[in-house]
Amino acid sequence: MRELESFTSRALSGTEGARQPFFSPDGQWVGYFAGDRVHRVRVSGGAPVPVADVEGVPAGGAWGPDDRIVFATDTTLWWVGVEGGEAERVRVPLPVSGVVSWPSPLPASAGGWGSPSVLVRIGPELYAVSVPDGEARPVGVSASGHGLYVQGYLVYTETTLGVARAVPFNVASLQRTGSTVSVAEDIFRPNFTDATLMALSSTGTLVYVSGTSARRLVLVDRTGRETVLPFEPGPYRSVAVSPDGLRILADRRGEPLRLLDLATGGDRPVAGGTRGVWSPDGRQVLVRTAAGVARAPVAPGAEPIQIAEGPEFPAHWGSDGALLFFTLDPRAELRGGLRVMRLDADEGARPLLDTDADERWITRSPDGRWIAYTSDLSGRTEVYVREFGGGEARQVSLTGSEHAVFSRSGDELFFLSGERMYAVPTERLDGPGPLEAELLFEGSYVVLGPSWDVRPQGDFVMVSAGPSWLREIHVVQSLTTELNALFEEAP
């Protein structure tokens, strides 16, 4: 916490691990997520107060004028009173569907509902949603981040990276009433998620973090020594290394899947779709398309062949070449589950592991014995392993992790926890006692599911986040006064 009149910041005691903070309307409290709960704490200090359990991955919270907290997780919107209790689901009716994220409060007069409401991003569009009944109305704005209402204006981050715009907005009819203007052009989006680091007070003060989403790919050896790869910077989301270690499938946000050649420096589109997975022989890839999962040769101009339709997302192509492993699309209505399909059978994908927990990003050891995946079984996303044929799951990571990869030889399992890379010998996976993971290196890397991979040469392809992604915090006071003057001058 920092007062604008001061250069001194202070920590709010007891908020270790806090993320995604949001203010109460009177500015005296801060709500935030930590662990598997939403909490609140006084700005003046004191012990945090737990408010409600959170199921799923938090995607923003809003504290309304009626002392309700509305928060998003994955594809669901929830509300709970600030005094605490069990959160209740806001059931947004079809046909509105997609990832639900970044709610922000609307005034009591919004939409003529007579009930609390929020702006929320559903898929690529902004909606006004009545709480708790779930009636949703589009406001005619596409956004890559959240929308914020203040004093007759809607401020949002457009689909162009880093650009925030403002438009006159009638909060009663929930309709824009004029053209848009740019208010900032370098707003940072960390880890290439749909979040943008921007906030707006009820008095019209805009605050944002500047920075670029252009990141570099680097090779990192087991000691942490980095070598920058000769490919253009960009908003990399996932990488997958070919079996020979000489090519990389790279998913850059807003672009077709890219094939990067370490030997020649080549960079070209491949296969269409996103999130590539290599075949064991390195001749084909699995990709996610708009319709489902497809496979395609890596040769230039090759057309993908659809092999699965539904919420599956390619995660791993088994070393035997016959088994394909999927996770559920993170944008799907369902919580995660692991699925498997035989490429040589016409039976589609079947459940491999489907529990009350949220399982994602499966990989299989080269000898076929083990599978590793992430799950929130403990209340936090961690890496688990179990034998492919069944048996009890064993937790591998202890401080959170979103992805794990077996070494190409199969003798180690690697996982990234925060920005620290660990290794566990596979011979310990079914042995007694603790696994005792070895810390290999740490650095400033993008931590976003399959945003890294290991080469058979023994080093790692990582997405560098730079020495510090937090560049500068900009404060724009009296934004609405400037907007009023600007629109009064417009013809």
C-alpha cells in the first residue's frame, strides 16, 4: 500500500501470497485472493478476514456498493457477502458462454435492474451482468482485458495489445453513445493472460503499468546459464521442442502456430491452430483448431486433418506413436480432465482421469510407465504422478506448479514452481520417503502452463520475462475531466 503523497510503500500484514487485489467502495478495505480463498483486510492494518472458499482459478474480483463481492473463476461468476459464507453461483444463461473474467462494479442505476450489477468479460466481449439472477446484456465492446465504468465513460483495453480506450457510455441503457479515444498505448499484460495491469478509481484517477509483451526465447542449461535464441520477440504462450531438439513449435498470441528452426534461424507458420504437440518421429504435429484437435505434417503448406471435435486440447503424443493424450480446453465449461485416444482406432477420446479436482497438462514417461499432470486436489495447482495403468497419485511439487515434463531419456521429471526449475529422478517416484526435488536454476521466466520444454541435449527452452516485468506505475489524475473537455470539443 502506498499513499499518492508519499514515496514509501508498506506491506499489509498477513497478506503473503496475495494476488488480484481490489478496493471496497469506501477505500477502507482491500479484497484479494490467496490460496483457495478470497480475503479482505483493512487498509489501516489488522488481521485479514477470510470471506469465502474459491473453486478454480481466480480471474478478478469486484466489491460492490451493496457489500457483495463478485468474483470470477474459469467459466463461472460467483457472489458472496463481505461478512463471509458460501459463495453462490451467478447463473448467466445461454447463449452467453466462454471464459468469464475481470468483473468490475457498475452503479446501482445500471440497466434499470434495481439490483447490483457488474461489467464482466465473457469470451472476447464485455457484458453487464445482474447479480445474482445472471441476466446478461452485451455493451457493444470487444476487449482483451477488463472494462471499467466511471462518471459516464467506459474504459477498456482493446484487442490490440496494450491499448486502452474510452467511450461515452449510458449506464442506464448500457449502451455506448459516442466514438472512442485512446487513453494509453503501452499497458502491460503479464504472462500473456487476458489480464491487463490497469485500474480506475470512482473519482476518475487512472493507474496502469507500462511495458511490452514482447518476450525472447532462451536456452537455459542446468546451471541457469542463458543463451538468447535468434527469433523475433513476441507474446509467446507455449513452446514444444522436437524429438531431435532442433525445432520449436511456438505459440505466439494472435498468430498462427510457428515452426522455429534452431539450425537455420527459420521462422514460418505451420499447420494452423495453436498449442502444438510433436509426434515421436518429429514428422507430424497435433494442434488445437476452432473445431477441436487436428494433426498435420510439418511440411510447408500441409493441411491439418481433424481427429477430434470437442473441448479437448492436445497435451502429449505418446512415445509409441499410438496414444494421444488430451487435457480439456481451459475455455470449456467443464473443469479439467485427462483423456486418451488411440490414433489407430475409430473410437474417439475416452476419459483417463476424471475426478472432482481440476486436472490439466498430462505427459507420459518415455517407457510408458508413468503419467505426470497438474491438479488442484490439495487446493493449489501442483504436479502429481501415478502409474499409467492405475494406482494412487503422488504429489511431486509442494509450492505450486502448472506443468511438468519428463526428460527425453526418461530418468528425470522436471517441473517449474514459480520461477524455479526442479528435477526429480524417476527412480524415486515409487520409492519410500520424500521425493527431495533438486533445484536446478531460477530466473525471470513466463509461468503459464506449457510455456517451456526440455531438449534431448539436456537444456531447456524458456520464455524469458526479462529482468523485471514491472517497469513503471503511471497515475493519470482527473481522467474524466480531460475526457469531458475532449468530447465537448468534438463535432
